[in-house]
Amino acid sequence: MFEKLKKRWNITSNIQLILILITFSVTGSLSVLVRNPIFEYFSIGSDTHILLRILLSILIITPTYQVLLLIVGSLLGQFPFFWNFEKKMIGRFFKKKAVKKSV
């Protein structure tokens, strides 16, 4: 499984793989921790409708996760990997229609 990830991500070092996996783990936890104070500030709690809480969580966590991924990745010396990762991910959100060239 790890060899498959290394090949997919075009990395060769086990240390780099470990640092990347640690980055994903830490970033996921931090993005949820950032959401909680925002919810408290806007008085969003268990009495708020569940669908509204889910929608707001997605709207808060998604951009927070992207920024934190770059920050934590940089701190662990993996900025080039995560910069490319972010560009691919953002490209998936904003796919452009293929433009046909007329000859």
C-alpha cells in the first residue's frame, strides 16, 4: 500500500511519505479545531438546524484545510509536494471546458 502511494505521489523516500501522512493527519485535526471557535463566536450549537451546521462546517473547513495543508506541509519541509497537490485539487473544483482548436 505504501509503495502504491509513493508511486502515485511520485516520491521515493519513506521519510517523505511519513511526513506527508503526518501533514494530512495534523491538518485534518487542526481544521476541525478552527471550526469550533468560529461556531462559538456565531452562537452555532446543538440547537442550530443540523443541515445548517453541516453546510457551515463544509464552508468553514474546506478553505481552512487548504491553507493549513500548505502551512503544516511547509513546516515539515514538504511545501513543493503540497503546492502541487493544492493546484491539482483546486483544478478539480474549477475544471475548464476543453476548447477545440479549429485548424
